[in-house]
Amino acid sequence: MSLYQAETRRLLKRRFTRLFVLGGLLILAAVAAGTFLTSEKVGPDQIAAAQLKAQNEYRSALADAEKVKADCAAAQGAADAPDCANLYTPTPDNFAAEWYMPPTFDFREKFPDMVTTLAAIMAVVAFIVGASFVGAEWSSGGMMNLLLWRPQRIRVLSTKLAAFLVGVTALTVVLAAAWTGLFVLIAHARGSTASMTSGAWQSMALMELRGLGLVVAAGTLGFGLASIGRHTAMALGAVVGLVIVFQFGLGTVLNLAHVKFFEAYLIPVWMIAWMSKRYTIQDTSSCDFSATSGCQPDTLTLTWQMAGTGLAAIFLLVVIASLWTMRKRDVT
């Protein structure tokens, strides 16, 4: 059996891998079920019901406004009589039927959020499974035994990483295809796909491809950190520390210091820019808003190319660092 086949078999046979993937699948199933149960296909009956409710709300608001006006008119002549000239009078435009429509799943509008959900969940699964895949080998002494069988450090670690990434990529591609098909069915049953065009389908496919890149980067990060620290806890601890320092600590400090575009230092913002192609940050402190003149704040747009460059840099840095430490440090 080749080294790659042995590593692939080891990855697939690990109980932790199976349980964690199953947990991710259960979460995805819950998301899909919740979307199905909370959505409703819109037809003539739903439109008529929404129009009727809008009309009833308008009549109720109009009656309340008339009562307020009558009370105001009755109070005229008193010393503290209110001004009745500027009292609010509702109009039918204030009660659009669209506001009373039941929730429905419009595929073109809402599926991008589902793609982001899939990518986020699979990124977490890939990170933890990748960290455990190599971290457990170090902490149990399995890596040392493996090197006795195949005394080629770089080849052993790179083959293990390759087997893991191929497995994660295959799983994510299959899940993405199933995820897309599932929500197409949900849209047919509880929404609509009428607005989809060839360009929209292409955009969805590219977004799923970016999601795959995020999953691969997360898996590589977990694998690399656990390999550098030679323990699964190293990767998990590094992420917890990163979240605490950068997301809460640094974000709070920069906000209090009124640093311009401080959100650009927060990792989730870059993930959103990567998945959504762009993210615009506004500096609301650049001007004082006025009800009369208004003001346009300074903006900074983060693009998917910028975020992708960062992901690629992290990928290469972690891989090179893990291979370098594997080559230089003693195996114990």
C-alpha cells in the first residue's frame, strides 16, 4: 500500500473524523429543514391575503388618526391647546401589501446566504478535523512510528496534508452539489427560481468555488498549526487566542481610539469580502450628520481579490512553516 493510500485510509477510518463530519451534516440538515418549514410558496391566495391585511391595517391606522384629530379639535380653546395642523394622516402607500407577504425562498436572493453558511460550517469542520488528523499522530507517538516505516519527514507530512486536502475538497464539492440541489427543490416547493438566469447560475457557482477555497484554507491552517505545535490543542488554542485578541481586544481598542476603518482589522470582515466579492466599510466619524445638509462618510471597499491574496498568503505561510519545523526539529 502506498503512503498516500495509507494516509487516506487512516483519515477515513478515524472515528473523530466521522463523528465531526456527521455533526456538520446534522447542522446543515437543520438549516435546510428550518428554511423549508419557515418558507411558503406565494400564489394568488397569499397575495390576496396580504392585500386584505394591508387594507385592514390602513383602515385601523386611519381610524386612530381620525380619533386623534377629533380629540385635538375638541381641545381647541384651552390654554394649552395642541396644534392640529401637523398631525399625521396615514395613506395607502404607508401599508404596502409586500410587507405582509409570508416569507418565501427566492433562490436568487437567499441562496448566497446558504452558500456562506455551508462554507462557514465546512471550514470549521475542516479546521478541527485537520488539526486532529496530524495532532493526534504527534501526541500518541504515531508520527514517530510512521517515520520509522518511511524515514522521509517532508514526504510523510506533505503526503498526509495532500490526503487530507483531497478528502476535504471531495467532501465539500459533493456537499455543495447536494446543497444546491436541495435548495432548488426547496425553492420549487416553498419559493421561486423564476429570477435565475445563466449569469446568476454562474455567479452562484463562482461563490461556491470561493467557499471551497475558504474550506481548504481553514483545513490547511488547522493542520499546519497542529503540526507546528505537535498537538491538536495548539491549533485550537491559537484560534481561541486569535479570536479573543483580534476580534474582541483589538476591535474594542481600535474602536475606542477612533481608528479609521478599524473593521478592516477584523477577520470576519475579510471572510465576508471573500464570499460576497466586496465589503464596504464606512468611517462615520469623518463627518457630522445633519438632518438638513447630510454627509457622505469616507468608505473603504475590500474586494475578493484582496481577501484571496490574504488567504493564499496564510496558506503558503502555514504550509512552509509546518514543513520547516518538521525538517528541523527532533521527532520524539
